[in-house]
Amino acid sequence: MRANTHHLPLVDGYFCFYRRSVASVFRMPCESHTPRVTLTLDELRAVSAFNLACALQVIDLFETAVPLDTRPREALAAAEAFVRGGQRSQAQRTCATAAHRAAKEASSPAARHAAMAAGDAAASAYLHPLADAAQVGHILRGPAHTVLALQCRPHDPLARADAESAALLGVPTTVADVLGRYPRVDAAKGEVTEVMRSLDERLREPARQAPLSPESDIANQR
């Protein structure tokens, strides 16, 4: 049975919608009282470029474990297409969902987190300009999975702090600026949320915690 599609008004230049049947990662708050934030298309692409660069650091952990499964790599291709100027389309949605399914089927934690990071890179294109803490997942969930993949990789695993620094290396100030317009990560339990909260704190205090660059070429990483 085909899912119902609910359409929302044009929000800061983006036609926003969601389907109840897709994963919650794509859902957005619908309440009319939810405050809106400013979010340009270039800023949205910077967020996706950050997620893409993070996922590229660990994609080999999945592809080494499951060499014939191309779903996470396809999610990265969909994310890159958007970062490089393509339209935000159904491709990012479908590829993200497929990569997340691949993660559930992965046999090792490192491969699972790597596939999740790839799916979240594609899903980051659907960050919405609504000041809701759930939206921060589109900015930081993928990088959090990257951190966890670096922590549990079979060879040369990194300590948490070092993995976070690797994920944040070269992140443009645009991403920190965008993050600052949203509420902080909810204090929910869970490993991924714990890393998200740490990354959130470091990005909101860049002078003390995270090395940021005014402009970054992370979209050009392969």
C-alpha cells in the first residue's frame, strides 16, 4: 500500500515533506509553532560535504568486510551529487535507507558504523530549517558513527578523543555556524547520542576545542 505523503509549506526556499513509512531519520517536526532558522542552499551543501568527508574516512571498513555490497558507496555517491551542485532528490532518501539496511546486516561494529555514516551522509541533505533538536542528527549523526567506526576498527583503533578530532579535522566554520542555530543535542541515552553531544560541544566552542577552517575542500576528498 502506498504511503501517504504530507506536504508542508515552502520553508526558506525548500519544499519540505516527509513520508510516514520511511525511517525516522527523515521525519521533521510539523508543528506550526516550531521556530525556523535561516539555512541557505550553500550552507546545506556544506553540512552534507562535512558528512561526506567523515563517511569517506571509514567506508573501507565496510567494503573490506562486505566487498559485494554497494549500498553504502551508492549513498556516498548520492551525497556527493548533491554537494557538487545537484538537486536534492529522492536519490538521497532511497540510498540512505538502503545503506542503513546494509548496516543492520553488517557482521562487525566497525562495518556497521561505516555503513551508517554513509547513509547519514546522504540523509544530511534533508536537514530542515526548523529549530528542533532532532534536526541536529542530520548534522552530527553521521560524524558520530564515523567516530565510533574509528574507535572499533580492527587495526589501529583510535581513542574517543582522537577519533573525534579526526572527524572534525578541516570542518568549515560554516558547519559550526549552522549548528549554532539549532538547539543542543537532547540528553538521551545511547552511544551515538553520547558522541553527538561531544561533537556538538566541540563545534560550538571551536576556539578551545576543534580546529576549524574558514573554507574547506572536504567535498573534494575521495
